[in-house]
Amino acid sequence: VVLLLLLLSTGALLKFVYQPFPDKAYESILCLENEALFGTLIRNLHHWSANALILVSFLHLLRVFFTGAFHAPRQFNWVIGFTSFLVILFSNFTGYLLPWDQLAFWAITICTGMLEYIPGIGFWLQGLIQGGSEVGPATLSNFYAIHTAVLPASLLILLPFHFWRIRKVGGLVIPRSPGQSLGHRGQPVPAIPNLLLREIAVALVLIASMLVFSMLVDAPLGSRANPGLSPNPTKAPWYFMGIQEMLLHFHPAFALLVIPALLLIALLALPYIDYQLNTAGVWFASTKGRRMALVAAPMALVGTSVAVLADEYLIEVAARLPAIATWITKGLVPFALLLAAIAAFYLFMKRKYAAGNTEAVQMLFVLLLVAFLVLTVTGIWFRGEGMKLVWP
């Protein structure tokens, strides 16, 4: 809530200077930084608060999952919270283009260019988002309207609804260690002033931290956007780098449609699985669940890293093979192997630990989460010119 209020207030101030036109957008950012009073600080605060909101929302999502706070009667609130997280992601994405510099222009070009690989509706969806066949004035106008009106309004509807449902089902789930009894909730205290004072203290520390960080670190700004000269490498925003990295290892139809769609469906269906046991409030469900998570995390870390390195070598071989061999190397076969490896590991761990659905689903979540984080880190820091693997 504090970060959202910072974003709304700084965003309102930025609108007094910013002009959403390709021939004026970049100059308005320069004017903001060089002429407007505290303009650089306001822009920095807006930029870093937006990035912090992604991280805080993501950490909150993990906290809800790992403490079982999505079990009945909180299932639908998980869906609302996850939808809010997606809105926050796309709010950052639409705001990324607004400076109209090389970094923003080509990052958005890469992301919208990915859409054309989606079978059937790819080109239509790309044209709808871009407002035409390429990133241009219509794209900037669309992104500005969505960023400053549609998505903030969506958050202002979703978040109060999210908080109201928490109150409706009896408040927050209190995290407990696996050894504590289900009835352990501590000694009740009045919300005012106890909770209120803590919230004010946290809010003040957060605001102070964001201000200090914004004074010390400037938001990135490259040269003016040049549609005729792409930087090398051209990368998506950091929060979409995992998907761009997947494009290097899978056929675009799988990287951009099949895998994200399966993950999205699985995450939305997560609270509606039959878990047999409600472990709401227990960190990592049980001691067994914690051990399984500790096995899954390094397995995903090592396995994904090895797979990336192996595929980097296979790319060199596939480039000299016929098109059909390239489809086999980059098409259905890698995806089938991935599913087989995940299924085999899931069944092995579930049998080895005699785990229930709660521990098994959590282990699978950790496995996929760590794998995606490895892909994201690889794309951000270990990809250089031509998207080849390099040391950072």
C-alpha cells in the first residue's frame, strides 16, 4: 500500500512535465531531470518504487504459499492476489516504454515481437498492443493510457477487495514453525495502537529507505530511441528475462504460449487441489515438507544450469542441421524431456518421503520457482552480445 501510494503521488507529479509523444517524450524526461525542481528525485523514486513493488508483491506471494495461507476459506483470495501481481507486472511493463530511450524502445520491441510466435492470434495481439505493425506513436499513446489510467484503477479495485476478504475470513494467517500446534496463535492484543504503531513504523522506514536509495541511484536513461539502430544485446525488462531466456531453449510456441499457459493455470488452480490436510500457518507445511524443499532447490539450481550450458553447445550443432532437425532440437523434444524429468522427480520424491499432496505440490513449486529464477539470472547477467553466454 505504501509503495502504491508513492507511485500514485510521484506519477501525478511526473504528468505535469511528461509529454506522451515520440518527438517530445525523451526531451520531457531531460527537462524533468535538468530543469524541474527535484525532478530527478521524483523520477528516481517512481522508478525504484515500481521495481520494489514487484519484489515486495513477489515475496508476499511466496509468504502466502509457504505458510499455506491459500487453503480454505482463502482460495479465491489467492486468485485475487495473483491477479494483482500480474497487474503490477504489466504496470511496470507499460511504464518501461515511456522514457522513449534506446533501452526502453528496444526492450518493448523485443517483448511485443515475441507475441508474433503465438499460434493463431499472435500477429493480431501484437498489432493490438502496438497500435500498428511496429512500435511507434500509437504504441506510446496506448502504453501511456494503460499505465496512467487502466492499470492504476484496476489496482485500486483489486487491492481493497483483497484486504476486505482477508478481514472477512478472520484476518491474517499467523505463520508457525512445523513443531508448533495448530492452536498456537499467541496472546491477542488490540489492533490500535499495537498493530497501527508497527504499520506506521514500517511505512516510515520504507519511505526513508526509498528516498535514500533514490538520492543515491539514478533511474536508467539511455540515448534517444533510434528505431534504425538496435543495441546488442537487446533484452526484455528484467522481470520478463526468464521468458526471453526460455526462447533460446524452446520453440517459441512452447516458450511463449504452452509453458506460460500451463504455469498460469497451475498457479490459479493451486488452492483448489485436494490437499487432505489444512496446514494454514505452518511454514513449509511440515518438517518433511521442509526437507523436500531443501532437496528440490539445489536440484533445480544444478539441473537448470547444466541444461542451459548443454543447450548452448547444442545450438552450435543445430545451426548446421536441416530445418527438421532444428525443430526436433528446439521443438517438441526438449519440452517432452522437460515434462518427463519433472514428472519422474515428482514421483520419486513423493514415494521416497511418503509425502502427501501438500508436501509434494510445495516441492514441485520450489523446483519450478528456482529453475525460473536461474533462467532469469542467466538472462540478466550471463548473456552478452548475440545473447551468447558470458561472464558478468
